[in-house]
Amino acid sequence: FAAHERAAMAPFLQGLPCRPFEFQWEGVAHLLRKKRSLLCWDMGLGKTAGALWAYHILSSQGRTGCLVVICTKRKIADWRADFEAFLGRPPRARELYVMNYERTHGRQMRVKEGPPRARKTSDRSAEATEALNALKARRGVLVIDEIHLCCRQTSHRWQALDVFMRAASFGWGLTGTPVKNRIESWFPVYRLMTGAALTLKEYLSWFCRMSGDRITGYHKERLKGLQGVFNQIGLQRLKSEVTDMLPPIRVPVRVRLDGRQAELYRQMAEGWCVSLRSMTDRDFKVRAREVLPHMTRLLQIDSHPALLGDQIHEDALAKVAVLDELLEEAGDQKVLIWDVYPMLLDRLTARYGEEYGAVCVHGGKTERHIGEALKRFN
């Protein structure tokens, strides 16, 4: 990311309600460099904001006339609200189209009357048709949020997204998890973003030439090759990589595990270490996929052993004891508590609901519940 790129972008973002952090400038520049780009940032780093700022720059330059966003159903309202929040104005007429994945294609639905296996196909929604026409006529920008959900290239969803991508002048994919443990899972995203006319077999052969690896096996060198292929169109950032670029407001609090929680963690870690020491290099390559589940179990014990079925009470958890003290010190201030696991958030809400009026928001809640919780918190 060059300083002259930031200098060129900065005048277009003057006067907006929010300005990018240092690492976010890089993301905006990445989206503007190519007509097809992936922005792969950890949750909370500002993928939505980065896409909106990049669109605002293109719109200010007269290079586009509309923004089409395809996302999950629960994020439709968020995108519409964020447009005004980050750009400081409501969208103009026929400027913003936001729809969920299922609205972009005809779906096969069961016929209520007739043979049990009878099917009929619904047409693409009128809104999606209008958005598709706008992309073609107004040099539109297409944003596919959570693009890793595009599934197999033979699915209705992937084929519909491909039609939209080909119609757009600029196509951006947003995701925090672009690559799974198999390179085949990256193929639909790669083909969607590049338009490469490759079969899966041709893609695997091409990938092996790019990474210098053999077709068989999944191991460290192959993942390095995959990262190189990904870097051609994607920009990836983890929270740990951008911490130093954020304002100095983070104060880590280290908590030592104690009691039953510490004993459970020790038993799990020692058992896995014994298993690792007994493996040969060949065994490890074959069983490498077992590493992630074991690491996840350690994280679950560290967060709350109840995630693994243990009946330990919150009072015995090290982090909860410290959290009690921090909440008492916070006084009348508003406090946000983040956690990976919804179950723990539900337990903390029950613990602090009466004393602090705690509310809980996560993906398992209904849109109505989330709306009421946010209204109550604000």
C-alpha cells in the first residue's frame, strides 16, 4: 500500500461521518485496484465500511451509478443502515439494491397439489431483475457479502451470482473465511471472481503448477501454494495483524485458569501431547485434520467447560470472576462483551440481566429479538 494511493483517495472521503483506520485505507485501495477483488478480514475489522468507502470514491469520480449488495437475509437491514451511517446520506433513487441470496435466482419449490415429487421453479424476483439491469446500464458495483457461501459451481446460487458478476463493472467479495482445509472449497470462489473457464480437474492441475505441489495430499507446502494463488485477487487481514494500527485503547487482562477448569485443560492438553509424540511424520500428515478439533476443545474449556458438557458453575470460572470486578468498576458506563460462543453469551446475560439489565445479540436470535435488544441497549 503506497502513500500516494492514500493521498489520492483522501479528498473523496473528506466530510464523511467516519474516516478509515490506517489498515482500512489499504483495503479500500485494494478494492479500487482491480475490477474483481476479495476483501478477507476478520469479523469486526470493517469489511462493510471498506466496501462503502470504495463505492463512494467510484461514485464521486463518476465511474459508477449504483451499488448492488447480495448478502444473508439478516444483514439486509444492516447494509441499508450502514450506507447512511458511513456515507452520511441516504441512498438516491435506484442507487442501492440489497437482497438476500435466495432472491437472486429461481428456486425449486414443492407443489402443494399433485405428485409428491412434483416441482415448480419460481422466477427471479422483480427486485433482483431490476438490480441486474441497473448493473448493466449504470456501470454498477456488485458486493457479495459472505462470498464463501456461494457453494458449488453447479448450484442455483452460484450460477445466479455468476450472472450478476458478469453484469457488474466492479465485483467485490467480502468474507472472513475464504479458504477451508481443502483447495476444492476455494475453486467456486476463484472461478466466480476471475471468470476462469476451468473445470475442477483443470483447476487442480493449474494450482499444482502454481504451487509446485502434487495432486495428492494436503500439507503445509500446499497451503503455502494456495495462499500464493489467493493473494492474486485477495487481501487478508487478521485482528492480530492490525492491533498496532488501532488507537491505544486496548488493555489486555491476563487471567490464570484455576480449579476444575485448569484441571480439565491440563488433562486435554496432556492427552493430545501424548498422542502427538506417538505419531510419525507420515501419521501426522494423515491425521493433520484432527489438530483443529483438539485446539477447538481447548478453546472451549478456556471459555467455558459447559460447552463440552461439564456442569461447572460460572462462579468457578476465572474470566467471569475478573469480569465481575470490571463491571463493578465500570459504574454507569455502557459495556460490550464479545465471545465466540453464543451459549456463553446466553449464560452471561442470565447472570448479569437483573443487576445490569444485560441484553444478548447473536446469530441464533430472531431479527425481532435483536431489534428489541439493540433498542433497549441504546
